[in-house]
Amino acid sequence: MTAGRKKTGKRGKGRPTASQSGVGREALIAAARALLQDFPPAQVTSTAIARRANADPALVRYYFGNRENLLFEVANQIGAETNRPPPDAGDPVELLVEMVHNTFRFTRSAKHMQRLMIEELDSASSPEVRSKMREWNRVPLSYYAKLQELDGEGKLRAFDPVFMHLAVVGISDFFASGAPLVELLVPEGTDMEELGRQYEDFVTRLVTDGLRKR
């Protein structure tokens, strides 16, 4: 060894990079979440996420083990922000309206989130990830079931929570994921954000009026 040269040990996997860049778990989650607004899940790779966060791709392995676990954390974070626990009390019609709006908020939080769950997380190799996703997706089902229990006055027609969840998710998701087609159907220069609000109000009325007993 040349005199005066300090001996350096082999760099640990991931940790020195994290320390030097200042990039942590939340920065990678934020980067993945931002990418899902613009790209389908297949294009949200570990390299793309790291590049967005200005970090080394090794940090994905260091903090999450693999890309699959990172994407689950993205879904989990958005779910924690948008999922509502089953209500203990309240007007069933108002609760239904709230749930429809909440589903739209979820869709806006990550444009390609539904595709992420279908294409990526539903086929996840980790039993733990699959179990957590199954549990997380049952929250809205419990919400719909509970609001029917609270409907003592019979304001709403009976409905299947699974069918309701699938219908509202599908209706809300297509406006985001099918944006190129939607833009072809409306006049050029249409304010898409305003159109989205109008569409959400239309769907809310469609669902509530369709279920309301007359």
C-alpha cells in the first residue's frame, strides 16, 4: 500500500449511498408515486424511480428488498390517505355520496393505481404482499356493507358491496386511465379538470339516484 494512502473498506450495500445522497424511503415512495401519475406500472422500474429521486437504484433493494415491495408501499400510503373505515353512524345516502367521492379522490391520487394493483400486486410473488393487498381492498367492501346496516329507514335498495365497489372503481378509473379517449370525445381546449369535476358529480347522482328508493 502506498505510504500516506488511507485504507478503505468495501462499501456496504446501499447504506453509504443513502447517507451520502440523503435519499430515504419516503423519497423513493414519493418518486414512484409521481411516476405512476404519468406512466403505466411496467415503466415504473427501479431505475426510473431512483432516477426520479436522484438516487442509486441499489437503494430500492436496500430499503424495500425489491421493486414489488416498494410499489406495495405506494399503494398502502395512498390507501391510508383515501380509505375510510366503516362508519358507526350517519345517513346512508350521505355516506354513499362520500364513498363515491372518496373513490374518485383515490383515482386522482395515482392515475395508474388500479392498473398497478391488477398487473403488479395481484400477481405478487410475496404471500405477505398479496395478503396485505387483499385485506386493504376489503376496506371499501366493509364500508358499503356497513352503510346498508345503518339504513334502518330503507332509503336505499339492497346491493352487493362487491358489485358496488367494482362499478364505482371502474367508472372513476376510466376517466383517468382513458384520458386520451375522453379528450377525443370533447371539444378541443376543454378544461379537463373541470370536466372531471362535472363527471364526478354526474356519477355520484347516477349511483345515489339509482339506489334510492322512491
